[in-house]
Amino acid sequence: MARQLNMDTLQQNFWKEEYLKEIMLRFGWHQKYGAIVKAKQEQHRERRKKAVETTLRLPSVQVPLPVKPSSPPPPQAPVELPKEPDLTGLDAMVLEAEMRPAPREVRALLYQGISHENEGRYRYLKMRLLTPPDEKYTFPITTNFNYGWQMGKMATLHTAPTPKCRIESFFRKNGAFSLLHPRDVAL
């Protein structure tokens, strides 16, 4: 919102009157309620000081002595639950986990060096990044995984061994207003 700079005397007087009314209203409120607010603040400070000074202590609880049973309960026959067949041959914990565990060689990188020197956790994460998602996870976790799931290796970008352009820099070597060197002039 733009500020109006071309105010006439009527507008200036209006704003002056509004400003004075607001000041008088604030002054009246302070006269009427200022002492009450200050007293409440003091009470609040006093309560806070008392709360800090007095600490609550919990009663001590004694551990009850263990009761020895007179006779052991009769053994019950163990109920055998039907065992579900393992369809994949993998361990149940591996199937329940979303992410497969890292190989031992990669996990060992965590404990060698520190991240500040590009070792340790930094190197572990870089090595873990190199494995594709379908080798890291047992199944696609999000719908975004479906787009690249089991795609295989991506094509690598081939760069030419020699640059196609002989000009190494667009800018002049000697500044904007220097005399031109014969090599800088296009023929």
C-alpha cells in the first residue's frame, strides 16, 4: 500500500487529532489500570520465586519382599502354533524390513575415519548412494519408486576428449577499456 505524500491541512489536522486521541486513551488506561497490572506482575514474580525456592520431594518407596510360592504350579502342555510356510526362503526379519542391511564391507566404512576428512559416515553414505534402490529395498516403498524400479543401469553421458570451441573465455583478459590485443580481435 502506497503512502500518500500530498496531504492537505485538513488531512494533517485529522491525523494529528487521531494521534492525540490515541495518546490520551493510552494515558487514561494507564492511569486507571496501571497500578493493578503492576501489582499483578509483582505477585506473579513473588509466586515464581517461591516456586523456585521450594522443591518438591517425592516420598521414598520401599520395595516389597518377594513372596515365595508354597508349591510350584503344575506344568502345562505347550500349545504348538501352526507354522506358516516361508515362501521366499528368506528370514522373516529381512522380509519385514523395508531396507536391506548394508554389506559388511560398506558398513565397516562407518568406523574408519571421520566425516570431516571425507571418511567414516561421509564415505559410507557415498558408497550406499551408488547401489540402486532395487538392491537397497525389498519392495517399492513410495509410489515414486515405481517409476525407476528395476530399470537397470542408466546410460552414461559421453563427453568429447577435445573441446568443440577454441575460445576459452568470452571476457577480455585485460579489462573492459584496455587496448585490444591482436589475438582478441575476430578476423
